[in-house]
Amino acid sequence: MSLSQKDAPLLEALLEYRENRIVSFDVPGHKQGKGNSELVDFLGRQCMSVDVNSMKPLDNLCHPVSVIKEAQELAAEAFGAAHAFFMVNGTSSAVQAMVMSVCKRGDKIIMPRNVHRSSINALIICGAVPVYVDPGLNARLGIPLGMAVEDVQRAIDENPDAKAVIVNNPTYYGVCSNLREIVKLAHNAGMKVLVDEAHGTHFYFGDYMPLAAMRVGADMSAISMHKTGGSLTQSSILLISESMNPDHVRQIINLTQTTSGSYLLMSSLDISRRNLALNGKRIFENVTILANYGRSEINKLGGYYAFSRELIDGNAVFDFDPTKLSIHTRDIGLAGIEVYELLRDKYEIQIEFGDIGNILAIISVGDRILEVERLVAALSEIKRLYSKPSTGLLDHEYIKPVVVCSPQDAFYGEKVQLPIRETVGKVCAEFVMCYPPGIPILAPGELVTRDALNYILYAKEKGATLLGAEDIETERLNILTN
Amino acid sequence: MELWYTEEQTKDVRFSIRCDKQIYSAESNYQRIEIFSTPEFGKILVLDDRIMLTEKDEFIYHEMIVHVPFAVNPDIKKVLVIGAGDGGVTAELTRYDTIEHIDLVEIDRMVVDACLEYLPDVSCKLNDKKVTIHIDDGLRFVRGCEREYDLIIVDSTDPVGPGEGLFTQEFYGNCHKALNESGILVNQHESPYYAPYARAMRLAHKKISDFFPIVRVYQAHIPTYPSGHWLFGFASKKFDPINGLDAEAWNRLGLKTRYYNTELHKGSFALPNYVLEQLN
């Protein structure tokens, strides 16, 4: 029997399993919820009845041969990839699997500095060494951009032994690099291209979207289905092209992925893939209309700048994701983080993040015009009631990293904890980042510069959540002793 | 066959009305709209499984939401009505000759059309020449107004579904901005009795209090609304609704009402202790 995008083999197998009323003497111990009535009341019987373990009719995520295999094949087809892997440890694990599939200890890997922490985490685990490309900065907005093609070319020329290039497609703010050209350069130099498409699921389904990794010949891509595609939090998909050996990639995934893959997460991937394959075009057309409407109304309020495709410059901003509602707030005298907190505390509106100069609202498959109206009205009120002169706000965001040693050597090296103000000129052994967006200000193995310290202190003062350091208050930092 | 409309007022309480027949049923972009004819209450309008009005008791709600502000400020000339696509508020408002203009903002055109066709006794004044109907999100409309209105009436559904935006901080703030110096905001303020409604009541009161110096709550008895005990909010930049009552002026108008009178006006602001405790 041949399957089409109208099928959802994993969903169908779970429905069948539920009908069959199997007596379970396996894990999980709650036995379809019978052993935890409080959880059943909270999550619902429907949900608990399919929170089950791998078994013959339901396949096994570590070694898929039947319904999971079929569901993954349909996902691969929907995304135009050679193979797809369902990931239940988040897109972070997909990013790690990409890096670990192509790098081993001591290998170089080229990446923009504004990668998500998961990429650098992968380097701590596998011992590869980052070669950072300065993503450039939009001075007015204070946001890091994409990688310029000539900067990637230079990094490749200077590091011909590098194994791969990582590209964000798009960045958290919606900025895309010239992926097609970067793939060409990297492949000419014998390097793989790994694409972090955590925020790019919709590129594969909507019209008038930036180019998706699998369409331009990239080798691997990590897709956060849960971010804009509608699946459950923590469920993701790793895509690979014909250039990769799927069996090797599966082995790499199985090094760190759970052997008890959640069927709730996996079925949500199967169901969401079907929805996007069948309705994605219409869904993301609507999402784009909502985001464009929000942008134009917010720009009419004055003071805010909801930016979009006008930033495109053919290079560091090769393209822009129109579904991202990124808003520059500094001209009303408020840091993005302050607007973020006002929205949540005063207006009961939770947005994705606020940084020093901007906020980001994610518009996705679940949004309606009513909520966009609330956001616009709340921003209008925040401007009316809270705006201040915009002087005195820090106007810089990109901090050039000075890499002294590999993240792995730094992380596992001899270290001492020092008060953060006494760390300038020393080598940091851990991460410091605002979360979200989770892009490191400092990564293990980097010099603590005056700029980095100032930025950390300023972000703390503005109320940003800083994390990554062993000291959860980020009052002290781990510093290498030798 | 017996046909009953049953409303789940809370997950543990149901309220039923025997129906003769279903007159209208449609799904709009925002909600499910139904009209039934019933022996006890006449025709009833139901949105998303909630009774919005019945022909028999709508006068209570509409008289109380309109006449209270007019008895405090007889000079109201420009009015913004949000929600109220059924026309009940407009029917009361247009009885005041002194009104110059009414903007009515209803998000759902299908509600207006259904009421014009099937509830003509309630909706009859929607086509009055003083009334301009805007099919728009109330939150969006009010955002664009500044110091324009003497009175804003918020005739919303409950704060779930399309009415949600009308119970928010950003909405009340924008209403404050849209009212002039003597402006009054009157809103449907939910019920103090069952927990989910009482929660909405408390939150609305707290949010309105952030913007207006004078904030009061008054009550009416509406048989078909959950618990029958319903509240309205009165917020103003200038007028106290009790001390500021101009009973003489209002009575001189000679408007015939079935529920409202100026003695009841005063009494409606006297709230039970359990309600006061929740509001303070």
C-alpha cells in the first residue's frame, strides 16, 4: 500500500492501539492513566491513553521499521528531503546531531556568532572548534544579521580544513543569508552545510517565503516543527539530503536521544506534517497577512519600528521572513525587555522575547486577527503611558568574540569562580546568554571583554533573564586558571 | 418531540428553556449564532451557547446600561457603543433627542443581519439616521479615537471568544483616551455569583480602576443570565453616579421605562457585602 500526504500512519496506529484495549504489563507505569488519576484530570484520558512505550505495532524510534518509518518518509517527502528523523529531545538535539554527524574532536566548523547555544553545546560534547563569522550588525536596530557571502568565503579560504558551515535560516529576528550561494561555496571546498531552521518550518510550505535548506542543496537541516508548525513543544525533525548516510546519522542521534521516545510528541509531528502538507500554503498565507497587518498598524502608531523586507540588502540580509513580527522599541525610550515585561505583567500578552532594542512576536498557525489587535492596542497604550526620551539606552548589541580555546577544552579545563566584575581579560569557561533568544554573549573558551561585561551588566539592570553560568544569579563567572 | 435550549452556565449548573423551534442558525467567522422562539421568553438570541438576550427580559439589561449614565449627565451628545449588534442599546439611546451621534461598533456583521431580520422589535433602531454602524473590532476602533465621546457603552459578550479583547487593560486604557473630560464608560460587568464570572468581574473592575478616578458598580436582576444577578460598571473622569444623579432633569424627560427609575438608580449602586468584598 502506498501512502500519501493525506495519511498519518503513526496517528492511525495509535488510534488502532487505543481501540484494541491492550493489557499492558510494560512501561509507562501509569497504565493509560489508571495509576495517576490526578494527571488524567489535568491532561485528559485521551492524552494519557496514548502515552505508551515502543512496541511492535507502534514501531521504535531508535530503530524504525514500520509506522514511524512510514511517518518519517512522509515527512521527508513533505519537506523535499532524502530522509527525515523525528526528534523528541527538541531542535537542540537535532542541531547537536548535525554537528556530531560531520565533526569529531579537533575538527573546525564555520558558524555565525549568533548561533543558538545548542550549536556550541554540540562543540563541547564532540570537541570541534568553532570558526566564527561576524554576522554584521544593523546599527540602528542593534540586531545581528546573516552572514555575508564574502565573509563565508574568507572563512573557508582561511580554514580550508574546516568540515562544515552552519547557517541560521532565518535568525531569531527573521534574517536570512544567501543560502544557495553559501551551499555552493562550501560544497566547492568539500564542506557540508548544516542549517539551523528552528525558525524556518514554514519556509517549506508557504508561498513567497525565503528559500528553504533542502531546496538549495544543503546537507542537513534542523526543523522546529513545534515553533511555527503546530506540533507539541520539544518535537522536531532532522532533515538530510542524499549526500548524507542516513544510517550513520541515525547512530549519531541514538548516542544521546532517549530510548523512550514519546508517542505524544511523535504523533504530534505526524499530525502536524499532514496539516502543513495539505493546508500549509493557505495557513502561512494567512500568517503572513496577519504579520503584515500587525506591522503596518504598529508602524502607524509612531515610535515603534516593525521591520521587514525593506532591510533586504542582497547580502547580510539576503532575505527576510515576513511572518516574524520584530519590533524596534528604543525610539519610545524603552528597552525591548521593558516592553516585553509590560506586555506580560500589565497586558497579559506573552511575546517570544525582548532584547535590548527589540521585541519579537511570533505569528503562527494558531493565531487570529483578534490577538494581533490586542498586541497593537497594547503597544499603543505602552507608548502613550510609558514612553520616555530615548537617550541613555545602550545602542549596541553585537559583541565580537575573542576565541582563546575550544569550547570543550574550556568547559572541562581547570577553573575558578570569580566575581563577574573582576573577569575582564580572562578566559570564560561557561556560557552567558539572555534567554530567549539564547544566543551566547560569552561562550566557553572566549575572552571576557569590557564590551561583553558591560552588555551583561546592562541586560541584568534592564531585567533580562541571564543564564548559562553555574552561578544562577550570574554574579560570578567560571574562569580558566591556566 | 420536546425541544429545549440548555445552557451550561458553569460546568456544574445548567439552565433550560423550552423552545418552539429554531429560527436561525449560522456559524460566522467569530461565533455560532442561533435564534430560537420560546413560549416563556419569546425569541432568544444565543451566541456560542450563551444567551445574549430574550425578547421578554432584554428591557432590563438595555434600560440599565443606557439610562443610568443619562440620569447623571443629561448633556451626553456623542456616544460610542461597542458590541450591541442586536440593536437593543440603540433602541434605548435613540429615545434621547439630545443625542447627536451614535457610533456602533460590532465585530460580527452576521449578528447585525440576523437581528435585523429575525428580531425586528429589538433591532428596529439600528437604521436610525443618528446611528453609524461600523463592522470592526471594538479594540481596533477605539484605538483610533481621542477625546471624542461623552459616553462609551460596552455591551460585550463574556470574556471568551470575540469579546475577550473588550475585557483587557489595553481596551480600558484606549476607552479612557477616547472619552472627553466629562466622559463616562458603562460596561457589561459580568456576575458576582459563579466563580468564572466573578473572576472576570474582579479583573475588569481592577483594570478599569487603573484609569478612572471614579469607578462604581451597579446591579440588576436579569432572569436569563447566569445566577440572574448581573452587574454593570460605571467609570467616569468627572461624574459620581450617586451624588451626581440629576433625578429631576431625567424625570422631566418623561421617558417611560419598565425597569429603570431614579429611585432604583440610587439603590442599584447598593451592593451586597459579598460583592463589595470581591471588588475591594
